[in-house]
Amino acid sequence: RKEVEQDPGPFNVPEGATVAFNCTYSNSASQSFFWYRQDCRKEPKLLMSVYSSGNEDGRFTAQLNRASQYISLLIRDSKLSDSATYLCVVTFNDMRFGAGTRLTVKP
Amino acid sequence: GAGVSQSPRYKVAKRGQDVALRCDPISGHVSLFWYQQALGQGPEFLTYFQNEAQLDKSGLPSDRFFAERPEGSVSTLKIQRTQQEDSAVYLCASSLGSAPGNTIYFGEGSWLTVV
């Protein structure tokens, strides 16, 4: 079993839609959690950190459930520019990435 | 430069050839990571340095892979006797702090194709 597992995707949604991605992790001692965004043929870049209390950044909301070892990302009012691969990241002694979920937002 | 710099950006190697990939982290960054990303996959952890110490090399796929960071700054990932399955993007990342959980910043990657 991989340490970090994500929804397989791809997600194809119209502009303005709300879309949610899920991620589970296997190491209960994991310490920090992030969502990274990766555009085609580019390097991953930090989208947002994920906190137990949940956090919001504009149209993006991240949630962490430690008991279920589950992380989510919600994107509201999706834009064409949101099209990318979203990577779930979990840290313990180092940083481990999920395989990514590809999102395509269509006009 | 201000960001993580990797070279070469693109490398085509013949099967059996040795390659060396270089990473210049952001100045002052303590932690340095190497990842391997195959097409359509997420980055797979290879190894982690804290200054010059290689704290974790559990992700290196075989003894053909070797990484070093002798002075705690520039790092080199060496792949000996390259195989076709080594074709991937090799991403280097650095972070300011020593603890995991600090934001890591990636370079643009070295794209390796083994023919």
C-alpha cells in the first residue's frame, strides 16, 4: 500500500463548478500536510498547508481528519486557470507525495 | 539566482552510460530533497539531506543511484549504468528549516531520457 493515496481522477468540470479531492495516508504519526499544484511539464508549487482546524484561502478550502487519516481539498467557483494536477503531501521524517489528481476545467 | 537551480535541464543518455545531475538549492537552505517523477505519476521520494548529512536514502531504487552533498550546499545525484526505466524527471527541492513541515521549493527538474 502506498503511503499517500489520492482520488485517481481525472476530473473534468465546467467553469464555476465545485470540485473536491480526497487523500488518505497510512502513517498515523505524520506531522504536516500540504496540497501542491503542478502544471503540465512544470515543477510542483505549494498551494496551501492543511491544518486540523481546517483552513480556507479564497476559493480553496483544505480539511484534515487525523482520526480517519484523511485530507481533502475543495475548490469553489472553479476557473479555467485551476486546470492542473493537485498533489497531496504528507510529512513524517521527510515529505511524501501522492500520485496526484488531474483537474481540467472546461468553458 | 533566487530559486533552486538544476542542471542539465535535459539529458539523453545511452543505456549503460553514467549520468550526474546537479542541484543548487536556495542559499542558506538546510534541507535538500531528491525526487523521481515518471510520466503521469507523483514525485517519488529518493533521498534527503540535512546540511551535508544524508539522513534518509530509503527511496533510492538500486545501488546504481548515489547522491552526495559534501559541503552542505550543492548536491549531485549520480546514476550509474543507466537503464530505460530510469527515464524520468529528477526533481530537487530545498527548504530553510531542518524539520519536515517547512515549505519546500522545487527546481524545474532534470529530464532524463535513456535510449
